[in-house]
Amino acid sequence: MELQKIVIQPELCDGCRDCEEACKKLYGASRIMIRELDDVYYPIICQQCEDAPCRTVCPTDAIDDEVDPERCIGCGLCMVVCPFGAVVMEDRKAQKCSQCPNLDTPACVKACSKRALSVIDTEKLKLERQKKFVSRMAGVSKGQRGSDILSILTAKRKARQKLEQED
């Protein structure tokens, strides 16, 4: 399953709020908020939690990847339990980022000229990290076959097999 995630790099954000405007233009209310703390801007956006507290607490099951406005009763419990403060209330209805499922690139990411927001494929990232780890373990990344843990274990196994053959 492909999981796209919006990644935030606050050190690149200049507080221009172009992402908020792009989202507001698309949905009528911005589902991303820029907050400033100690002269650093932090984009606040739904993190699409696996076991989302907002989904769990919703008495009408209005929340999944998106909020169903027909089911939302505007109680605000989702806003209270969100650990990121990413759920907003607009016109007595909850709203949260859905990562613009109908667009190739989410509106906020496209609008961010500083590239403080970007989209990553989590499965691809995981595979890249696994390859890097395996390469390090195998000594391939440094070209040092023989001194890494995998080579030591393989050599030990080969030595054991040789001893067993001689018996």
C-alpha cells in the first residue's frame, strides 16, 4: 500500500502563508495553519495518524481520512484530542487535511515556494533506508568485505561446516 505523507521542514518556512491561502481557496477554509514560536514558523497539518484519536472520539463516525460534513455535528471533541492541534472548526464543522486526494500534489505543497512542505512516499523511503542498512551490514558501502558483521558470521558458519566435514 502506497502511503504519501506531507513532510514539514520548519527551518525553511518563512511564514508567507501561501499554503494557507491555497488550501482556503480549494476548501473554503484552510486546513493548514502557520504558527510562530521564537521567530520560527511551524506549519501545523494533520499527520494522518494510524490510530487517530480524532477518529476514535468522534461520536458520529464522521472522521476517516477526511471529515464527512453531513455526519459532523460540530461537537469539537476531535479538535480537543488532536495531539497536533491540526483539526479546525469552520462554520460549526470539523475540518482537517486530507492531503488533497484528487490532486497529484497537495495544494499547500504546490503553493510553498520555499519547499518547507513536501510529499514523500513512505514505502519508498523505507526501502531506501533498508537498502542503505543492508549495504552497511554487508560492507558494500565502504568496499570492505571481510570486516563487517555479516562477513564474520558467514566466515564462522563456513568454518563450522568445514570442521563438521573433517569429523
